[in-house]
Amino acid sequence: MTKKEETSIQEGLVTHALSNGMFRVQLNDNTLILGYISGKIRCNFIRILTGDRVKIQISSYDLTKGRIIYRFRKNKSNKNELNKKKSKKKELNKKKSKKKELNKKKSKKKELNKKESDDKELNKKESDDKELNKKESND
């Protein structure tokens, strides 16, 4: 495999995980081949699982075996779904925080109303006391 003309690179889907870094890969043309992990993937501890899309290098001498040279990242559609879930959670948290703020405002209004009513009562008592004092002083 020293010349690039002797190999072909194709994409496939990992269908089974076998032992010792070997995988059963289904190519885009529905052929099954045996794929093994290349050295760079092995050294960088890249995990390959069933269902992963991979790029595989196939020798022209043996078309049933190939070397897995790249694992594609997960679909953007999965990321979009995760982002949608996260945004929904954020919206729920915002709604909860708004409810808390409204409750706080309501409780503050209640406290203010209580204080005002207490102040009015005190003023009434004071005015009543003054009137009583005036009456007593006049008598």
C-alpha cells in the first residue's frame, strides 16, 4: 500500500464491533467488509461505536478488508435537537424566574399596603388622642 493508486477511500457505517479494534463496516454500496483501526486513531484514543460513520481505506488487493482512517462527527441534526432541548429548559427557567419576581413584587405590595394601613390606624389613634386631650383640657 505504498502507492495511493493501490487504495480506494470510501465511507461506511459501522454495523458490529468485533474484538481487537476490528469492526464490520457496511459501505455505501451495501457491501460488508472487515475494518481495523489505523494507528493514529488508536494512539489518539478515538472511540468507534456501532452506528458511527467512518472513512475506510480499502486495498485493491483484498477488497474484503480495510483500514478505518477517520470517524465522522455526529450529525448536526442531533446537535440541533440538543440545542432545542436546552433552549426549552432555558425558557422554562426564565418563566420560573419571572413568576418568582412577580410573587416578590406582590408580597412587597402587600407589605406596603399593611404599612400604610398601620400608619393610617396610628394616625387615627393619634388624632383621637388629641381630640380627647382637648376635650379633657376644656372640661
